[in-house]
Amino acid sequence: MQRWTNGEAYDPYMGRWSHAVAAQFLPWLAVPKHATWVDVGSGTGVVIRALLDAQEPTRVMGIDRSAAYLAFAQHHITDPRVAWVVGEAEHLPVADASWDVVVAGLLVNFVPHPDQAVREWRRVVRSQGTVAAYVWDYVDGMPLNQVFWAAVAQLQPDPQVEEERHQFDQWQPSVLTHLWQEAGLVDIQTTSIHLPMVFADFADFWTPFLGGQGTAPEYYQALPETMRIHLRETLHAALPLRADGSLHLAARAWAIQGRVA
Ligand SMILES: C[S@@+](CC[C@H](N)C(=O)[O-])C[C@H]1O[C@@H](n2cnc3c(N)ncnc32)[C@H](O)[C@@H]1O
């Protein structure tokens, strides 16, 4: 997958919002301070930044398949407690039962074999440790995508666009719970994390789409120039901008945690 190539462009598009979700997600886990953490799909390091800020971890490993994102993260986060590893979510290069916590922010829906991945995360966590993740509620809690795909559909109704638009809708708490159960985790809990998404103006909303770091920006990049102009105009007209030009949207993520017996 080409998508995860430019950390500089990811943070304004998605990283800023994921960091805000992580800041609510981590306290919900109620993991004692001074634990050891693996962040799978660590990307540009937004979850690890939140971890270092609030959890006083003794050791952290960030694992991601994108060498470009890891290089970006490593450049910006130089804390000696953090190790960065290029790797796959389904095959972590660590020993059985060797970490206190595995977390994964905005990853599970992108992994080709999520069942295998969650089993792998359980494998590396010690008894009584935690495996946890969060994903956007793509049905009713990811307004960036929702407004984008609605505008695309208005311009060019197309079954392929409909497929793109709904490809992650299944990622609801019942599906996550089933995955965690199948992996053998216990004491499973889910919650919703609500997030105001406030943009200073249309440019603050739109410019991050131009960086190509996500399903919608990637789709946009592949469009012919005339379609791009129409799409931008359609979106601009559809957004509920306030009189001062600002845009106030609301996002929701689903979070899950389970314990290793
Ligand atoms: C939406 S980003 C999330 C990044 C970060 N966790 C956050 O919350 O901002 C998804 C990340 O997962 C990584 N990724 C996708 N599939 C992966 C896989 N199978 N194994 C490891 N990393 C993967 C991508 O490279 C990307 O950095």
C-alpha cells in the first residue's frame, strides 16, 4: 500500500485528531504508571506522544510497516525509552508474554488479517496485561470522510465510490468484541470517545486533504484536475461554515480493551 508515505502530511490530516483521541483513550485503560507498552501501527508517533505525556512508561516500542512514518516519528520523538521498529502488525518481533500493554490507534481496520493480529498482540502481553485499540466510527463518527464521500457521490454516482465510502462501516463495537473474544482475551470492555473537530476555516479543513495520506486524500489525488476543482467547490458549498468561517464537526471513535488471563 502506497498510502503511508509522508508523516509531515499525515499529522495535520489525521494525526492531530488521533492524538486527541489517544489523550482520552489512555486514561480509560487505567494501566498503572511505569508499564511497558507496544504501540502497533505507531505511524508518526501520536499515541506514543500521548503515552509519554501521561503514562510515565518505562519502555515503549513503536512498530509500523511504514519506514517513512517511523523516520518522521524518530526525528520528532527522541525520548530514550522509545524504540522504533519496522514491522507487521501480525508478526511482532518480540518474545511471548514480554510486555504489559499492546495498543493500536486507528489500525485494526487497515490490517489484512485482523484476527491474526489480535492473537499476536495477546501472545506478546504478559498475564493480566492489556490489549487495546481504537478505530473511528465510520458509520456516524468520521465526518472528514463522510462529507468528502458525500460530495464525491453528488458529483459522480459510482458503485466503486460507494464501496470506498462504506468499506470500514463494519468496524463497530460488536465486531471488535468478537475479535477480542476470538483472540482469547477476557474482561473485555468497549467505550465511545467523542471529539470536537474544529477547523479555523475552510483551508484548515481542506489543505490536509492535499497530502495524500488516507483513503479520501488518495482518491482525490487520482482524480483529473477538473474533477478536483468541482469536488473542492462542492465540498465548500456543502460544509456548515459559521459566519466567522470556522467549521465545527464532531467525531467519535470506538475503543476496546481486554485482559490476558
Ligand atoms: C491511520 S494510521 C494510524 C497511525 C497512528 N497509530 C495514529 O493513531 O495516528 C495507520 C498506520 O498503520 C500502519 N499500518 C497499516 N497496516 C499495517 C500493518 N499490517 N502492520 C503494521 N503497520 C501497519 C500504517 O503504516 C500507518 O502508520
